[in-house]
Amino acid sequence: MAGNEEGVRPTGTGRSEAAIARLKRSFAAQNFVLVVLFFLLLFMMPFAPGFKGWMAGQAALVIIYIMAAQGVSILTGYTGLVSVGHGGFLAIGAYTAALLTKYFAIDLALGVLAGGAMAGFVGMVMGLIFLRLAGPFMAIGTLGFAFFVGAVVNNVPLFEGRDGISLAPNRIFGMQIDDVGFYYVCLGFFALVTLFVFSLVRSGVGRALKALRDSEKAAQSSGVNRLFYRTLAFTISATITGAAGALNGLIAHYVSAEVYSDIWYSVDILVAAVVGGSAMLMGPIVGGAFVALLPFFLETLADFSFILKGVVLIAVLMFAPAGICEVIARPFRAYRRRRLERAAQGERGPERPAPPVAMVRKEANP
């Protein structure tokens, strides 16, 4: 029976590895604390002095845009695919929740889940078709899908065209809620989606998606199933966007083809993902807030807001193609990298060299 080794001092390499591990755990803890503080701030916002009900409604709309941008970021940022048709999934989620609410009086939470599930199912079917295309052909195909959905909701009697579907006040768990209550519902779904995206991109599935994004041939030669993982990404992306669409319809108590046949929803969501940074967790948050709040602050210059979005998009693509958040994060990443390099080089202070292992090893008797 082998003996146990006791009293072995770590070598310089071992100390460096331990220091690096401690730093990485510290960085992860810092990230977690920042995320918790961010959501705590959002949770406490309705209690701020001067906060009014209509502000909760506007904040909920911002969260809905952020969730839709998070759905697009799964494709654009982590899978390397460009979709210009996610407004179609937004419409599918909105109409699914609206029809179920109108005819079956289902709970708000069930309506959101149903909207996401229906959009995810359609996304899976569309993914099997679109993922056989590449580059601009896929973008054009998804754009055609958005036009198709707009034509369906505008002409099929079930969806009541431009007259629209009017909905009763929202209820969750049997209780009627106002704008502040709806804000908290949106915040809850937003937290769940953020946690899911965070876990996804750090899982084996996320690594497979990023491998396909970085080098498709290398990933396939390593055993990554291109069709499966990209179809999965398309399904997840459509599900998140569909849930956002359900919330978007329910918050207004009204769903109409005049709103959801508009191709600009697809453009806005894509702009939100690209401007903020689709490959970063904070990217859709910054981009979604920008796209949702710009028309609000430029209410009297609504047309100018479209121009400004285009100008910002062009500027980001020229000077910060990875998004605004990547530029903001650059100095923090550099600081953390320097600390890791110092830890790897053992520059935390003079340390005595460890004696030979054989001199301090104590073998236990068998």
C-alpha cells in the first residue's frame, strides 16, 4: 500500500498556480457581486423618491428590449450568425400569449412561457432550413421570414389584422397587477434569462457554439455537430425573443398587425445586440437600453431617432466592431491580465526557495 506524503512545501510553480487560482476566484466573485448589485438596484428602483407608475411601464419596455437583444446575441455573438428576422419571433410570442389570454384567460406567466415555447418551436423548424444557408443568404432568408409572419398576422382572420386583439388587465397567480407589478414580472424573467445565458456560454454547449463561430472547419473536425448546435442556438434564441414578445404584447393589453408586421422591430433588436456587444453579457443590456430609450428622449424628433440609430451603428462597426461594452471592459481586462501575469511570474514578493522534496517527505508505514 502506497504511503501518504506529508509536509511537502509547494514549489514556485505550485505557488504561482495557487495565486492564479485565487485571483480567478476573486475575479469571479467580483463579477457575481456586480451582477447582484445591478439587479438589486433594479429591484429597488420603484422605491426611489419621485418614482411614478408610468416610469415602471417605461422601465419594463426597456427590459423587454434587452431580453429580445439577449435572444439575438445567442446567434450573433456566440454562434456567428446574422438574423434580420427576429421581429417575426417577437410577433409569434405576442400573438400566442394574446390569443391564449383572450380565449382561455390564462395566467400572465403561462402566457409568457407559451409565447416563448411557440416561438422556440418555430425557430427550431426555421433553423433546420436557414442553417443550410450561409452569410448574406441566411440574413436574407430570415428577413423573408419576418415579412412572411407580418403577412400572416395581417391577413389571417384569427389574428384580427389591423383591428388588433384587445386584452383584459393582466393577472398573475390570480391577482391583478398594475404597471409596477408588471415591471417586477419583467424583472424576474430578465433575471432568469440572464442567468440562463451566463450558464449557457460557460457550458459545453456554449463552447461548441463559440468553436463553430471561430472556426467552423476546425470545430467539425473536433467532433462538433454543426447542424445540431446551430439549430439548438436558433431554437434558444427564438425562445427568448418570443418570451420578450409575449411581455411586449401583454404590457400594452393590445396586439395588432399594425405593430408586429413592421420590419423595424427586427432591425431594432439587431442594432441593440450589435451596438452593445453581442458577445458580452452586458452588451444586450446596454444596446437594448439605448434602442428603447432613444425614441423616448427624442419623442418630438421621432424620425431623427432612426437616423441617430443608423449613425451610431455605423460608428460602432467602424471603431468598435465588438460593441461599446468591449471598449468599456478593455481597461478592466488589461488590469486583470497584468495581475494574473504578475502572479504567474511570482512577483508578489521575495520567497525562499523550497527545499528538495526528498528532504521533507515522510513516508507512512504500510
